Amino acid sequence: MPPFHLLNKVLMKQEDPAGVQSDRRSHKRFRVKEGALAFLDTVPGTIVDISEGGMAIHYVVFEREPERQFRLDIFFAADDFYLADIPSELVSDVRSQPESQFSAVRVKRLGIRFGELDDEQKARLKYFILHNTVAEA
């Protein structure tokens, strides 16, 4: 039987001794069907992938950057799905390349971690993942 630290490394995909960082997520990520949106206040972002612990979205920055902590809503018209008021935290913020280098539009890929969800939010999120994703990310 392997030592605990090796088992933990396999399960959590932590940094190896050489310093190579890898995925440390505790929830599987799934690619979302096209058309699913996350609203940060009134600004929509396209959901790229999602898990029970968080999501990644493409987000157009207009006048102001998103806050570090916020609440968001998930909307998907094809399934008549709406999940409101999810406590969230911004964990990564990477600029994506616009389609044209002359574009004034700033698009970012935001990594978002969900905060403490109530039982109904957890159940609705699981439903969304089960019915509105296409593959493991």
C-alpha cells in the first residue's frame, strides 16, 4: 500500500518535489453547454467550465473590474434554469486575447470559487452539472 503522502499527491495532484505545479481542485470540472451564463451584478459572462466548487467564465470588462468577493447568478435558457445569489470569490483573473488585436474590448477568463452554499443551492448546482455539461474539462 502506498504511503499517505503519495496517495494524497495522486488524489489532489499537488506540487511535486521538483516544483512543478499541477491541478489541486477537489471537484471534477465539466465543460458547459453553449449558452450558459453567469451574471456578476448585471454583467453576463459565458461559463466555460463548472464544478461543485467553482467555475471559469469569459467576462467582458466594461468600466470596472469585478470585486474579489461577490454574488453571482447562473442562467441557462435552454433548460429554463436559474440559480441566484451564489456567494463567490475571484481566485484567478487572466486576460484573454480578443479576436482582433485592434479591439478595444477587454475579455478576461475569471476563475471563481463558490462560497458556502445552502442545501437548495447545492442541489440546484448538482442538477445543473448533471443536465447541462458535455464532458469532463
